[in-house]
Amino acid sequence: MGRKNNLGRWTTGLALALGLAAGSVTPAQAADAVDVSAAFDQVLGTDQRAPRAFDLQYDSALERLVGRIADGSQGRIGVAAVDLVTGQQVSILGDQRFPMASTSKIAIAATFMEGVEQGRWSLSSEFPLMVPVRSAPHSSAVAPVRPGQYFKAIDLIEMMITRSNNQATDALLKVVGGPRAVNKWVRAQGIEEFQIDRDIATLVRDDGAIDPAKQIDTRDSATPKAMVKLLTGLYQGKYLNEASRRVILGAMERCRTGSRRIKALLPDSAIVAHKTGSLNNTSSDIGVIKAPNGHAIALAVYVTGQGSRPAREAKIASIARTLYDGYTARGDSGRQYASADY
């Protein structure tokens, strides 16, 4: 009886808080939405523009509610999530490609850690930052960089994940053999809809040529489902040994960016290990949420458009809270998770 009441409060409260209740949209606002949708459809077509929130294609009430929040009338929103205890999945445009931005750094770190396990280098090995040299957008296939200060690999990983440091990322990307090496590692894990094409210096320098809210660019992109598969494998120890996964997931738990994204609306008792991404007209956050009731949730949320970065971040926060409440309301396994579980 208590669980049913919790679910009711969760659904009703979110609907009211997000302005989704009946009568919350004025006729003028509805007319504006139609105009936006028509313009978007001319570019992508109705199937790619947005999910149909209450279509029978959704497998659960939770997926329908997430689909409603992930309305794509102002830009595509992709969501994938899985409850790592029960296996229940949610997917909203989960098979479409979205710009990874800095969320790709998790795969770069994993590729490097495999090299550590193989003895090719160690966490105490030192490598230089790759510092961008000023150049005009699209003036070369690869943006010029120069070696900077040397840091231990463990510090470079901490910098690239907790602070999303691009120079540290390109340092490790060079060590592992560039984008091709990372793609090879990802493919070896059985993940197909993922690809890195450029280093971060080039990606940032040339950013803005394509609006991800209106066009799908497969370069440096992944599907939400692919990223959730990556997170799930890392969390469950399928890809790397225990020491390696502790390095990556521990850094993700200490992530300092994205305070208004996945973590924003979650209770203080939830432990979040995540990595953000930001580029022109797109914001994202991927990670694992651990709840006190025993649920661990892997999720990836990619948001384009929406009018502003704060609006995109608000979508991510609302979707993350909806998933958290929807999954944790389904029971308590009694298992307690803590940081040490990494």
C-alpha cells in the first residue's frame, strides 16, 4: 500500500512540478509549439523530431513519463537507462546518434586503463598536456597542439574526468594511439554505435559548424544505448579489472562539473558517478546513480536545443529524478551501496 502511494505522489508531483498537468499550456503557447514543430519537421521529419509521449511503443509507465519530459519540439533529446538490479530499461530515441562531447572521455580513460593492465604504461607514468595552438576553425584536419606540463597518468585521469580538462584528455588520447585506438577498444567490448573521429582540441576548435538540434552528425557521436552499455560494463567489471574500474568510477564520483544536471534534483543520499559533455547547442550527462535501497541505475541523457544551456540542464535534471524515483519506488532489495563498492 505504501509503495502504491509513493508511486502516485511521484507521478503527480513530477507532473505538476514540470508543468505537464492538463491546462498548463495556453493556446498561444500551443500555437508557438506547432510552429516550432513544423520547422523542425522540415529538417528531420516527424520520426526523428521527438518521441510520441503516450504511444504504445513505450513499454512502461515510467518510459512514457520520461518520454513526456523528453519532448523534442525544441530539439532532440535522447535517453537510455537501465536498473542494474532488475534489468528494467528505458529508451527515448535511444538508438539515435548524439554528439558525445566530453562524455567520450570515459572511453578514453578505459582504453588507457587497459594499457595499464597490460603493462604498457602505469598510473605513475608521466605525460605532457597537449596545449592547443591558436588556429582558425577548419584550417587544418587536426588542430595544432604543443606539449605542456608533465603530469602522472593518475592525475591526468583525475583532471579529465573531475574537471573535464581537455588538455589532459588529449594527452592520454595521444598515448593510447588516438581516436582509432579508442574505437577499437569500444568495438572489442561489443559496442557498435560509438565513434571518436577527432581529438578534443580539434573538436572544440571546429565546434558550431552543425546544429545538433537540427542535424545528426555521426562524427564523435554515440547513441544513448551505447553509452549505457559502456557504463554498465564498467560498473559490473566486464571490461576492466577491479583496480581499473575503481580509478574511473571513483573519479566520476568526484566529478565537479554538471551540478545542475543529473545530480541537481536527486536526494543527498544518492551517490552519483558521472561525466558531463557540452558543445554548441548540446548538453549531456552520463553516469551511474546508486540509491540507498540497493538500486544502481546507469543512464545517459543527451539534450539538444531547448533555447539555452540552463533549459537543457533542467531537462537532464528532471529526467534523472524521474528515472531515480521510478526505479527506486519499485522495491527495496535491502542492499546498501557506498563509495567503497567501487
